[in-house]
Amino acid sequence: MTYTWALELEEDAREVGDYLRPYVDAGALVSFVELYASLETRLERNRTEHRLAEKRSKRDVDWSDENVRQLEQHVMNTGLTEYAHEMPGERLLGQHRCLRLDNTNVSADETARTILTWLS
């Protein structure tokens, strides 16, 4: 699944943990892929034909661009501060295997290939 969450917020970590619980309880291997890109890149991608076609919420581009900008107030990427280990989201992620991937200058196909190679 794809999910944007604030790593510093306990309620976000709790929600993600709730999503994971059935899999963890069943003994499944849970893996996270953290994709990150510059704000400029994310705003450009926000207006691509495919994203507008597939994500109804993105079709109001003014609202969607503002939403992307507002999310900047949260910690959405791992390892950015010396206190990262104290954040609820970082603690949850630390319990699972994770791939952190800068896809600023990488195509969607290349990103997918990298992820699939890592997962296998």
C-alpha cells in the first residue's frame, strides 16, 4: 500500500501499526519502502497525466499542490534529525526491514525495478 504519514506523530504510528498487526501476528515479513524526492519534484509529479487520471483527489490541482506543501510541516522521511530514534514512526520502522530510496531523478519503472530487486 502507499501511505504518507508524519513520523513524529504517535497517532500516525499507531494507525500504521494497526494496519500491520494482522500480518505481524501471522508471522509475515513486513517490508517498507520509503520513497523521497524534492518538493519541486513532488509538485511536478502531482500534475502528471497518470496521477491526475488515477487519483481523483489530485484533479483539484490547486488544493493538491497546497496539500503537498502543507505536509512539509511534518517529518515524512527517516533519519533527518539526531532525535529520529525518538520518533514513534522511526521506532515502528526500526522493527521491520526498510529500503530508503531517493527517486528524485529516477523514472517510475527504474524505481519499481530497484524495489523488486530489493524485495527478492
